[in-house]
Amino acid sequence: MRIAIASGKGGTGKTTVAVNLACYLRNLGREVTLVDCDVEEPNCHYFLSPEWDFQQAHNVPVPSIDQDACRGESCLLCVRECRYNALIWMVNHVMTFPELCHGCGLCSFLCPEGAISEITRETGIMRGGKARGIDIYSGSLNIKEAMAPPLINQLKSLAPRSGTVILDAPPGTSCPAVATVHDADYVILVAEPTPFGLHDFKLSVDVLKQMELPFGLVINRDGMGDNSLLDYAKQEGIPVLARLPHSREAARSYSTGKILIEDLPDFIEQYEQMVNTIYSRQKA
Amino acid sequence: MKVGISSTGKTFQDQLDPRFGRAAGFIIFDLDSGQSEYLDNQGNQQASKGAGIHSAQNVVQAGANAVITGHIGPKAFAALDSGGVKVFQSEVKSVQEVIDDFRQGNLTQAHNPDKPGHWQG
Amino acid sequence: MQEIVVISGKGGTGKTSVLSALASLGPPKILADCDVDAADLHLIMHPRIQKRQEFISGELARIDPDACTQCGLCREYCRFDAIDESFRVWEQDCEGCALCYHVCPSGAIRMEPRFNGYWYVSETRFGTMVHAALLPGAENSGKLVTTVRTEAREIAEDQGIDLILTDGSPGIGCPVIASLSRTNLAVIVAEPTLAAVSDLKRVQELTSYFGIPSGIVINKADINDSLSDEIERFAKDKDLPLLGRIPYEEKITRAQIEGKSITEYDPSGLGEYMHRIWDGIQERLDAEQKASTA
Ligand code: SF4
Ligand code: SF4
Ligand code: SF4
Ligand code: SF4
């Protein structure tokens, strides 16, 4: 089963939930893989400190032009048709700008002379390792790179098809988050009970409904704000999987990178409830 | 020899546009004949990415052997460099003054892009 | 004209609270909300919308089922898995590259402009605000950020206002880069957690790469004093001014619930911290101005 942990905005405690859920399931004796899909700012490893034993570059295809075979100014089909402005004609040659290229393959498909082949460009790295018996995969997009989804997709493909796979999604509702959750069996949305939290939660709900994915809500820092989030969930019939109480101790524990269910065992109950609700829904 | 000057408008009284990729337009001026033509750049102003390199392409296609602008990003600079086009930098003044400065050799040639960029330039 | 951008890593550092407080202080300004992914600023600002514009960017493939012979070529070629078994294009996955359009032997595919949401010009009690709302699942793009900022600039010019306060996009991707370029000062909001400290470092790398003067505000500073100290050392190390430390207080959430800025909700307590932060910012801006006119 693939469970994605998502949130409308960063800082809602999404990573805490992902990490603690992974630890909780592992402690039950399950096979657990945790994939940190927040490749712009991967954070899971702060809590789990895995031993990395695998590392691989993430490459994307970019065009390479055989200038001798190119027809030149009489053609310029590739320059005209590239939707991302990644190619230009400069005096006597076609020039490529790999940072702008989306690797769509249009130019090599169109070139009437077969002058365009594809080479690869590194945009990030992927790492794999183990901590506390949990398999962990983490990706990191190189700084100033713009396109996260291809890296996220490749990273996800590293995880096994069996066992429980937990996907820590990037925050928000834009393409990297969508790329992470789109093939999940269940999505846990983590939100804070504040007006901001409610607003961001609604945006995520819209996206998940549109994608026809089953999901539930985990209220983090319950008690810090008001009841509007809970009321909204009830009104919309969204299952509340857990309410993680708001406490200074939890905030402090988080800030130092500790595992909450070990540091503050009171939280175990919450994860138990979360898991039971999800699995019973899946069976139903 | 022709120079392309990033400009806020069509005339020599208009100001140099300090942006290269997102300049309003370019005045292509032929130093030998004194003729000039105006290249509208609105399309690139709107573009989300690749504005700089496309401005470079268009200016060079219009025949410029040198470019005068305010700031230029690394990709546009690389594009011009690869076409053997020199880049000169100027303060914001009227296009006429910029041309005079250039004729008198008062402008400095840029050997590096001055503005790292992803979106601009 | 000067522009201040408030940014942070992704981890919900209370950037919006800091920003709305800054909006209530100092000289008149125009507000530009570029955090369009999860734009919350309006919950404090209560904007009265004056103007609404469609935001169109990029393209989307559309298959005409009547013309389609189900040959499957488009599906085979599309590198973004955007076309499903029933030959429908999934908008969220389509990159608008137009490869399918060129591949289709039956001319069944058209490329259409992509409608991504709206952007607005509104009035608020702190001045005119430009903001945007994306359709769910739409991509926050540098282009939208640039649109919002350009509009804010034009309005500022029209109204004769010299300062723009921008809520920057979070993260290190394209939108944040678009919200940073050519600003005069970046205020980086950080909080003392391991994750946020690493975010801070990545964000600082960006601002220094762009040569943008920056200062740091530590939010919830007393959650973890030793990490706050680490942030302070980092600031010193990078020669960045520490603009202030804001303590962790329930009042911040209370203010949010009442739809107020923290300076309005708690003028003497949190408001005082914010005043000091503003003074630090003003000092930086003045120095910047002097340097650029000298
Ligand atoms: S499509 Fe091929 S032949 Fe035509 S300009 Fe591009 S590289 Fe040259
Ligand atoms: S692969 Fe696609 S994006 Fe890249 S240069 Fe070719 S046409 Fe442009
Ligand atoms: S436009 Fe590109 S991404 Fe969209 S469906 Fe066609 S081939 Fe796929
Ligand atoms: S390539 Fe054209 S005809 Fe073939 S399946 Fe796709 S849309 Fe239909």
C-alpha cells in the first residue's frame, strides 16, 4: 500500500507524521519504505539519520545538435517549435540551453535531417539507505533547477511494489505535490487548526477530489487554534484520522529532530488510531 | 558595423532600457550609413522563460555585431558570445547619447554577464 | 522605488504573520503576494477586489474524440504520461510540449491556451494589494510571479508610492527565483528547527547568488535557543544582519483567528518586536538607497 503524506503548506508537521508513521509501522513488524519526495528541501533524514548505501545521479534528456547535419537557416523547425524557448539560432548554428529544456523530445522528433540526438544532464541526486529497519529513499534537486517532477517520479520508482510505502510529498498543490500523490492508494493530509491551515487544507481537498483519491485528515497541533478545521472536515464527510495535540514539548522535540513516538510515547495512541482508520477504510 | 541598443522606445530620444532580455525593444543602428531600424521586443517581455536568449537571437538576426545594454544575464551573454557579438554596458541615458559614447569609445566592454539569472537577462 | 521581499524555506515559518505585520508599519506601500501556491495573506488583509484578470500561460493538448482513430501514437510518444488509455489528456500531467500534436496522424489534437487562475488588484487597510489565486493543481510559475510584481510596480508608480512589500514564494524553485530578482532587500524568515535551518541555508545561497542584500528574522525563537543561536552565528558568518527574534506566542494564532496582523492584535508586546524589526529594515533600505545614488 502506498500512503502519501501531504499538506497545503509547509510547516504543518507533514514530515513528522511521515517519519513517525514509518517508525510506528516498522515497530509493528511491517516492511516499510519511506520516500522523501520533497526534493527541493528533503527533511526526513534529519529525523532518521540513515546510513546511505546507494547514490545515483538523476539525469534528464537534453538535445545535442549535429551542426554539420543541420540544414541551418532554411529550416529552424526545432527553434520555432520548442515550447520552452530552449533553442535559438545564433549566426551559424543552433544553440541549446539545457536549463530551459523540459526534455520533451519534440525537437529530435521533428528534425528533418535527424541532426538532433539526446544526451543527458544531471539535475539532482537520489540516495537510498536504511535506518531503524526502514528503507529510505531521498532525492535532492540541484539548486537553481526548476523541474522537480521527473526526479520525484524516478525516486518513487525505486520503492518496492510490496509492503508499505510512505511518500512524504512536497507541500502545496502544484505539480511536484501532484506528481507525488497521483498513484497513491491513500493520502493523509496534515493541517493545523487555524484559519491559514483551513484555507490551505481546502485547496488540497479540491485537488484530491479532482484526482479521485481517497484521503483523510490529521490535525496537527490540535488545540492551538479554533474549531473551524474540524467543523469543515465533519461537514464535508472527511475522516479525521488523528488529532495530534499541540504542545511546547512536541515543538521542541521536533526542532531537535527526535522521533516523537519515542520521545513522547503519549503520541503512539494517535498513530495507532491513524493506521487503524486507514486500513479499515481500505478493506471496506 | 551595426549596434543593437536595448531601448524603451523607437526614437533616439528614448532612454536606453537597462534590461536586455525584457527590454521594450532594440534600436539597430548602422554606424557606417547612419540608418536605423526598430525591433519590437514585446513578445519577449511577456515570455516566462528564455527571454534573454531570444532577444539575443533577434538582435543578431537583425544584423547587430555589437550590443549595448544595462544588465545582461549569463545565458544571453553566452548566446551573444557564441555568435561573436561584443557586449557593451551603459548607464541609462538617451539612445543618442549612448551612440555618441560608443563612437567616442567611452563604453566598457563586458567580458562576463553581470547578473546571474534564470528568468531575466 | 524600492522593493522588500519576505521569503522563507518551505517549512511554514510564520512568514505571512511577519509580512502582514510589516505591512502595517512604516511608510505607505503596495503589497504584492507572490506566494500564490497557498496564498494566505488575504485572510489577514481582507482585500476588497477592484479588478480581476485571467492568468493564461502555456498550453494544453486537447484530443478531439471524433477525429481520433485511437492509434495510440500520442500515448506512446508523450513523455509525461499525460494521455490515458481512453485517449484523454490529464491536464495536471500535460506539460504542453506539443509533441502529441505533431505526432498525431489524424490531426485530432489541438494545442489550447491554458487557463491557470486569476490575479487581482484589491484595496486593503494597508494599501493596494496585487494577489493571485491559482486553480487547484495549476503550476505556480515564474510568469505569474512576474505578472504580480510588474502590476504592483505600475500601481506604485501611478500612486506615487516608493515602496513595495512582496510576499515571496517559498522554496528554492523557479517561483522564488522570479520573486527575488531585482529586489532591494530580502527578509528571510527562519525558525529554529533542524529542517528550517537547512532551508535557511539553501535560501541564503540563492539570495547571495543573486547579490540581493538580506537580513534574517528568527520566528518562534525560544522553541530552541541553541538552534536560534546557530542561526545567529550563521547570520554573522555570512555577514547578514539579524533583524530580530520573535518569541513563540499563542497570540500569533489568536491574531490569525481574528483576521488581524500581530501588530494590531498585540501592539505593545509582539508589536514592539515588529517595530524594532521594521526599524532595522528601514536602516538597510536607507543604506541601500545611499549606496545606489552615490
Ligand atoms: S530541425 Fe534539425 S535541421 Fe532544422 S534547424 Fe533544427 S537541427 Fe537543424
Ligand atoms: S527536448 Fe523539448 S524542450 Fe528540450 S529543446 Fe527539444 S523541444 Fe525544447
Ligand atoms: S502536449 Fe506534451 S505533455 Fe501534453 S499530452 Fe501532448 S505530448 Fe503529452
Ligand atoms: S495520435 Fe491522434 S489519432 Fe492516434 S490516438 Fe492520439 S489523438 Fe488519437
